Amino acid sequence: MGNGSNRTASQPFILSTLFCLLVSIYVHLLSNFCEKPKLQTLLMLTSLFLSARALPSSLITYSSLNPNQNPSNAAKTPRFDQFREKPGFSDAAIKVPTAPWMKGSLLLRPDEVIDTSYHHETRNKGHNAEEKTFKALNRRESGVRGSKAMKKIVRKVEKLDENSDSEETQMDNPGEFKPLGRIAEKSEPGKRFGGKMPWDRDEESFILRRTKKERVPTTADLILDEALLNRLRREASKMRKWVNVRKAGVTETVVDDIRSIWNRNELAMVRFDVPLCRNMERAQEIIEVKTGGLVVLSKKEFIVVYRGPPRKSSEQTNSVWVKGQDAISSSLYEREADRLLNGLGPRYMDWWQRRPFPVDADLLPEVVDGYRTPSRRCPPNTRAKLSDEELTYLRNIAQALPFHFVLGRNHGLQGLASAIVKLWEKCVIAKIAIKWGAINTNNEEMADELKHLTGGVLILRNRYLIILYRGKDFLTDEVADLVDDREKLLRRYQHFEESTRESDIEISEVVTNGKQLEETSKTGTLLEFQELQRKFGEMKMRNLETEAEKAKLEKELKSQERKLSILNSKIEKSRIELFKLNSLCKTSERDDDIEILTSEERECLRKIGLKMNSSLVLGRRGVFDGVMEGLHQHWKHREVAKVITMQKIFSRVVYTAKSLEAESNGVLISIEKLKEGHAILIYRGKNYKRPPKLMAQNLLTKSKALRRSVSMQRLGSLKFFAYQRERAIEDLKVRLKDFQLKSRKPLRVVKII
């Protein structure tokens, strides 16, 4: 019974399966005979749709699955190998991947499934071979493309080159073609492109490596034994206490501290501060000279000094005279600088930079007897003032020069000024360094005093140095003496000529029997020359600040007067323009026959007007035809009109209210002060009649009213500025009179030849 029911239940499913198979075969045959691709696609979709609708999901089977394999995973990753025919499952249906828009699954027989993998492999076989070859050449494999493998390849290539160049592999064929010289030259790549190729190497080029600076043996290396020196250096590396050398350098206090340490220990460590820490070789020389010890170790800014064997007395001053003979073994630069500084003063031995040692200006005398500022006279057609280009050029020159002097005080610099004048005879620039660690130094005071004493030009000044240029008008002592002698000789000749001329005049008077001759000309006489000198060569020793202030006041007075004249002309133009605009406006006169209102009526109308929200705002244009039109529009619906004006002066507010009353023939009720401004309340009257033309013909238009307002504002501003100029001119005249009274005092006159 059960078997019969199963057979009856499975019959419709079998029929539907057979129907689907027949339809799919029919579609397949049609698609083979159809040439249009669109029709083939439509037939395939039809077969898929029918198979999906006809077959239920219960008939889904898996033909190529193992019994132990998970069906879900197989469905996710379908393989076309399972669609091939197998002997045991030739008639079983296979689930085929469906399109995304299909709801049901697709089941086909294995012989109906088209396997495209074989055709794809045959089509791309050549490409796959090429791809494999390309990957084999480029992929990285251990032991194939490493550094060792590449070295082996290079060696084999070199061996091949050697074998190809050897005599065994080369045979001389007499009949072989040999190119001519011109053809060979053209075939060269370098000459073909007109130059050397980027990959060609210059075989003759060589590299010069920087040679290391040879270590100069120190005094300790030359004097001490190697064993003793090594022991001292080991002990020095363990030291942790030192003596500080400040900016002032190796002073007597530092020397005393080092010697006190030597009483307890044979080594003393010293630590240098700026500026000596920047030149440790120079610091080592200074410490050895002043203490008499030997430097056994130097590291960074630290130096370890060994008290050493007994030596000559090292009590020397900070500055000694350096003779030219001591610099024979030095460089040419140092020898020339020493020759330049010889005879100027004692040298500063604590100098922290390279040689030569500059002159210590603090040891020069503060006052020099008979010192005077050097004579100056500018050459013809030249200006003593330096231009910007000349100043830059001199600064560039001074940068390469050595320092000539070292200074540490602010005043008493006559000795330094005398040395600078001597230096200027050999060098046009004097370079002065300011001592480090000197107390209360002021480079501005130093530079001002040196300029006053020498008359030079200050090129550069800062906290470290001062540079002075002698100037274009500088004269050496020899040249100044020659100029003075020449002027004395010229005066002698002038007096001789004048005496000769006077004697000739006396002789002429004797010849004419004592009659006085007519007045002779002064041209070419000594008197004319003296008058010219008195006119142009005399300089009044006035207070220069007073004269400069007076000239400044005169210039300012002329400027203020000129500005006042310009303002007056502008005021006149504004008055003319304002007069023209006012002439276009013909204001109405107030009517004497006005309505009389009682106090109760006025108070009632005033309250009504204050409660009104609508109002007429009066701007900067004042009363013009548009205001009257707006006023009549207000009176069309209400008896009282409220006009708000922004004017701050109450007299102007009253004038505006009266003009509104006269032009509108209304009644002025009151003027009230509000938060926005002043409110003018105007009553239209009991017998009010609306005029035929609301805009008044006798008033200005809106544009002309604006022009009048601007002209009035401009005129007021110009008058205010003119008043300020007049006050300033009066003050300047008063101050100028005071200076003129001061200048009337007797003055001392100095004659300059």
C-alpha cells in the first residue's frame, strides 16, 4: 500500500521532469540553427525559466559529491569537473549556478552542461606560457637571483669577454672587410652625438682624498718620557675638579689657583669659557706661558696641566712687545700684520683668536701731550660723505682684516686715537675688538669719543667690535705740513703783490702833482680776496642745535602758510557753491493769521502726537520738497504729524520746526526730546485743505538738498582746519621770535682759510 502511494505521488514529478528535458532539447536545437545572438540568449533564458518553475527543490541532487563531503561548501564553490559524465550518475540532475535575478535553482543533466574550461585553456595556452616565462625571470627565488648568484653571472660574462678577445678564438681573415677611417670615426657613439655619452667613464680621472692633518707634537710630548706621559694622562682622565677660566681670560687669580693646586697635586684641570674655548690651541699656549706647566691632556674645553720640571720664571705681563724678528717662522699673513702693528704699542697676549696679536689699547696713555685732530681737506670734485655702495665695499674689506686693537675702557682714549692716526697712514681701516669680560663697557661711548678725537667715519659698531674708516678727506702729517707751507708761500706772494701795487699808486700820485686819482678797481687785489674769504670762508661758532631748530621752524612756518592758503581757496570755492544752491531755494514766509489753540487743545494734541507710532524721519538733507509731500500724506489720515530729526543742536531743531510750519501752513504744537532725537509735532489745522500739488515748487529737490548738505559739511570742516592752521602759525611765529632774540647775542668768529 505504501509503495503504491509513493508511485502515484512521484508520477507528476516524473512527467514534469520529462517535459523540461524535452523543452531544453528543443531550445538547444533551435539555438544551434539560429545565427542571431540575441535570439539565442532569449531561448537560453526561456529554458532556464521553465526548468526553474517546473522542478521543485526536493529533486536537487549532487552528482559528484563524496559521501563525507559537506554539500553546502560544494555549492558555494562549484567545479565544472563534476558536470562531466560518470558511469554511475549519467542520468542524475545537476545543480547549475543561476543568475542573480532567478529565484529558484537550475537542474540539468550532465550531458546538457557546456564545459567551457577546455576551450579557455586552449585559447590562452600561448599567453600562459609567456606569463610563466616572464614570472620566472622576475620573481625572487632563493639561491637563483641573490648577490652570490649575480656575482657568478658577472664572472662568467667576464670570462666570455676574455675568451672572445684571446688569440685562440680570433682568426685573421685577409679577405674580411675593414672600414675606412672616416667611417670608423662616424661609427663612434661619442663623436656621433657630438660629445661624451653619460655612461662613458673617464679612465684618467682620479679622486683626491682629503689628507688628515698631521698631529703636531706638544711640548709635553717632546720633553716628557712616554711612560710618564701615559701615567699622567691616565690620572688626568680620572680628575673631576677643575679651575674655571671666565671671559676675562687667564688672570692672575687663575694662575694663583693653579699653583695652589700644584702644591698638593702634580696635575691641575682647567675649564675654559668663551671666548678661549673656541680656540683651544691658543688657550693651551696661554696657560703654558703664564703658569710654566705642561699640557698633558686636552679634551673639549678642558685642559690638564702638569707642573713639570723646573723652568724659567714665567711671571710675565698680559701684554708684551712683539718684535718683527720673532715672526720669521710664521706665515706671510702674520708677518705682514706684525709689520703693520709694530711701533703702535704693547701687544695683548691673552688674545683668543689666531695670530697676529693686536695692540692692547688699555695700556696706551689716556692723555697725549700736543695731540690734535688730524687735518682734513677733501679732494676737488669729491664728496666727503660715503655712499651706500662705498660703505658696503668697505665693510667687506674690513671683514678679512685682522684686529688691530683690543679695548676695554670707555674714556681716556687719546693714546688709542694717536695710534689709530699712525695706523691710517698704512691702512685705511682701523679694526678694534672689545674685550670679553671687561666691566661696564659701552661700545657707543667708545665709538663717539674715537670719532671726536680722530674725525673718522664709523663703519660698524656692535658689542664685539668697532670699525673706523679714515675718510676721503684725511691728510697725513707730511701732506698736511706741505699744504701749510704752500699756503704760507701763497700769502707771502699776495702781500708782495699788494705792496707793489700800493707803491705804484704812490708813484702815480707824485707824477700827477699830488692830485688824488679816481677810485681804482678792486679786481685782482688782496682786498678783494680777503672780502671773499670773509664772506664765504668765515664760520660763526653758534649753537648748532639752535640753528638747526631755527631752520626747522622756518621750514615748518612756510609749510603751514602754504597749507593755509590752499584751505582758504577751498573755503572760497565751497562758499560759492553753497550760495548757488541756496539761491535756488525760496523759502516761504510765516503766515501771521494762524489758528489759535487753547492750552487744553495743545495738550490733547501733544499727547495724541506722542502716542503715534507712525512718524516722518528728517535726515541730513533737511527740509526739501519730498518732506512736504510726506507731511501732507500723513495729514490725509490724521490731524497731527510727528517729525523726528537727528539734529543735536537745539537752535537748529527750532529753525527746522519753524521752517516746516511756514512751508506747510500748519500749527506747531511742541518740540519734544525723545530717545531717537527730537520730535516736532505739527497740527494741520481746522480749515486744512489738501493742496493740488503735494511737492512744493519753491524748495530744493532731493539730489540738490543732498549737495547742499555736503557743501555745508565741507565748508564747516574747512573752516575748522583753517582755524587750526592759524593757531599753529601763531605758535611758530612766537617760537621763531624767541630764537631770533637768542641769536642777537655776541658771537665768536673763527676765520677758516
